[in-house]
Amino acid sequence: MRAHAITTAAALCAGLVAALVAGTAAAAPEVGKPAPAFTGTDTTGKTWNLADLRGTPVILEWTNHDCPYVVKHYESGNMQALQKEATEAGYTWLSVISSAPGKQGHVSAGQADALTESRGAAPTAVLLDPEGNIGKAYGARTTPHMYVIDADGTLVYMGGIDDKPTTDIADVEGAENYVRLAMAALAAGESVAKAVTRPYGCSVKY
């Protein structure tokens, strides 16, 4: 009986250690350090690996088409304009959908492509992340939640798209766009002044 108790305790201890190790491995991303590695599949079935994008700056955008905060930035044309500006500047823009099956914002590849076309969106690709692996690696909490990675693979910005945490389309005009500021800083060879800001929007539906 005692031996069984000891074995059970040892198993529980081992489980706790494993959990702690897993928690360490899933540490939150930090600005100024290498961006978390990820591999994801886009709507065409193509596999994207961050390591393969070395030498090219990357922007990650967490999105959910049913979220009113996302609607604000797409109905105003703000997100599309930023996507085009970024890709024309040489960025790889990856829109990431981490909504789980049955949750708000979950879409098939075909539905995602239809949304891209109907909204005139211009990401490089849309990654489907229904298991939330990429989202959790980056600690993505809201839609939108934005990340900028420089050509060396270093995370240089993470947070909100701008300083107006509302669903009001009128607030897009005059807002301080943090992603645009980060892009300008990189283009000038400078560090990003506001490298971490508070993200706002709907919760990511893991």
C-alpha cells in the first residue's frame, strides 16, 4: 500500500515537473528577442515557417471577421491600406485565424478566401490555426492583435493596431497607428519607440 502511494506521489511529481517545463517552453514572447518559431498552413494548403522568412520583415495580424473591432478596421479600409503599404515595402503579411471549430470566427479555407476577396484585403497569406498553436505561442489575446518581426527574425513590436480602442469607424481617422510607426522606425534603421502596447478587441476564440 505504501509502495503504491510512493509510486503515485512520484508520478504526480513527474507530472508537475513536466507541466513546469512545458510552461517554460511556452514562455511569452518578448520584444528584442527572437520571435517564436511557428509552422502554419494557409488557405491554399501551403506551409509557412517563420525560419524560411528570414531576411524578410513579417507582420502577423490576428483576425476574426465577426469581431466588431475587426469589422471597424476592415469596413473603414484601414487594415487593407496597411496591408498594401506593408507588402509594397517588402513585408510578408500573415493574417492568422485562431478561432477553434464551433467558435466565433472559425472559417474554412474557402470561406477565408471569400472574405479576403469581398473585403479587398491584401495579406500575403491567411493562416488557419484552429488548434491555436500559433496564437498561443505568441500569446495572442485579441482580434486584432499585431506583431512586427524584423528581417533578422527579432520581434520588434507587439500590441494594438492603434491608440483608439473602440469599435467606432470614425476613430480610425486621427488614430496613432502603432504598426505604421514600427514600420517607419525599421525603415529608418531606428528602434521602435512604442514597442509594446495594449492590444484591444475581442478575445481570441481558442
